[in-house]
Amino acid sequence: MKRHILLTGPPGIGKTTVVKKVCNLLNARNVSVKGFFTEEIRNSGKRIGFDIVTLDGQRGVLARLSQTESSRYRVGQYAVSVQSFETYALPVFLIQPNSGGILVLDEIGRMELLSEKFTQEVQKAFSNPVITILATIPIPKGRPIPLIDSLRKRPDTVLLEVDRNNRDGLVDQVFDMLTKT
């Protein structure tokens, strides 16, 4: 049975928007949902970083542009705040045993996987039989990311590629997949 849904696609295609709209539909149906999404931070139209925003409204820094090479955790031009990310991301995994629910992880990518604790929690969550996961992952490009490759290949996972033509219709499709009984 396929119980996890992974959304993939190029940056800026609308993966997070699909996730937010699905979460709104789930909340309207009183479905138990925990998790987070990542949000671009812009200044004068220029992307300067990313925040992590939990579904219960907490917000923290994920990454910011960095002019120095001294940052311990970096992805491209961004310095990643692993400590801030963990403060907000790790509590979403505290789903009560046997209670089920949907766990939203937007996104599982290079920045987020700099946290070993997050990586471990993702692996445990995907293996937990009472949790259903809706997550976004990057499209394969450059050096493979082993955890993401393994998630793509799981037999209990559906991989959906978001594009300009299907992103609006995916909201209802993903909602239906998550709420089928």
C-alpha cells in the first residue's frame, strides 16, 4: 500500500503552494496534521534566505545569504542555521504512538539534511506504520543525496512531479490520496 506522497519538481514550480493548499483542506476536515514548510525570504525582490514555518505558526531561520566562508553549514551561497532549524523541525515528529496522522515535511533537501537528528527522524517516520507523510524533495540534479534517493524508491511511496500544467489539479489529487480510507 502506498501511504507516503513525495512531491518533486524544479525550484519555484509550486510544491510548497500545493502543500499549503492540501493542509488547508485537511484542517477543514479536522484531519490531524503536523509538520512544517519552508518559505523564501526576500528583500527588495531578491531572495536572501529561507525560514522554517511550522503548521502551528512558529517561525525560525533556516538559512540566510552569507558573504563569508566561515559558516560551518553551507549550501551554495547560504549559511544554514542547523540549530534554529532543529528547534522548529524536530518537535513535529512527536506524534503519539498509534494515533496516526499526517506528517508534512516541506522540504527534505540539502539544507535540512545537514541536521543528523532531522535525517534520523525522517528515516524513523517513514518506517512508522501509523504515520502518513506528505513531503517535498528536490529533483535529482548534481551529486545524488542518498536518503532522498532511498525515499524515492520506497515501495510505500508515490512520487508526483509538480509542473505548471498539473499543480492546481494536484491539490485535490493529493488530498484524496491522503484521506482515502
